[in-house]
Amino acid sequence: MTVSFLVDFPNEVPVVAKWYFDEWAHVDEDATLESVIQKLSLSLNKASLPLAFVSHLENKLVGAGEIKQRALPEYVGCHYWLDGIYVPPDHRGKGVAKGLIEFALYVAKTMQLPSLYLRCLEHNVALYQKHGFQVVGEGEAQNKYIMAIQFS
């Protein structure tokens, strides 16, 4: 399995955007697949945020994720976010999420980010804890957790 920056595979933006739309964005009545594609296209970077990355197994796209800089009023002081870690159901349990998270941590450290935050459902807490994230709060919805890892 390899993890690379999405900018190196721009033809895969529509596939990743469809994953994101189907998994999360569809609940926003203003979101469209095209708007998700446009938003994801802003993440075609390697050295600045936002940036997106993808995972391939035997040259097949099997996962994606992003690191973003956001100032959310409900999360004061949380600036850098691991977001959109997604693995299609037929590739779960193969270590894809682990590879995506490890890549994100490497990039965050390389960029000298002081910390990285994420929001996840309860069933994903243990996955992120294995990589050093700790629960620091509960999110806006039941079973949503805010997790963080500090680098400095």
C-alpha cells in the first residue's frame, strides 16, 4: 500500500469527492457533488493547507484523507484538523486507515504543526488512540468525539 498526495493523482478527485458526498456531505441540503469536487480541488497541495492524500493498494484507489486549517467557533484554539479519513467498505480491515493516519501525522510533523484535531464517532475512537490521539471533548452531536494529538 502507498499513500501519496492527491495533487499527484488529480484524476481521482471526482472519486474521492463522491465518497465524501455519499458519506458526509449529502446531509447538507446546499451541498452537491460538484461543490464537493470544487472544495476538494482546493486541497491539491503538498506544502500548504488544505491538503489531501490518497491511498492505493495494487494501483487501486482505496482511501483518502485531508489536513485542513480551520477556525471553528465551537472549537476555540483548535486550528489544524485531520479530516475526511475514508476507506470504502470493501477495503476496510486491510490497514488502509492506519496508513492514511500515519501519513497525516508525518505530514503534520514535517509542516511543524503544533497539534492536530479530529472529530469522529465513538466506534473510531480506539483507532485514533492507537496513533496517539486523545479524547479532549465531545462534539456537537451525540457519539461525536473531539480528539487531539500534540507534537510539541
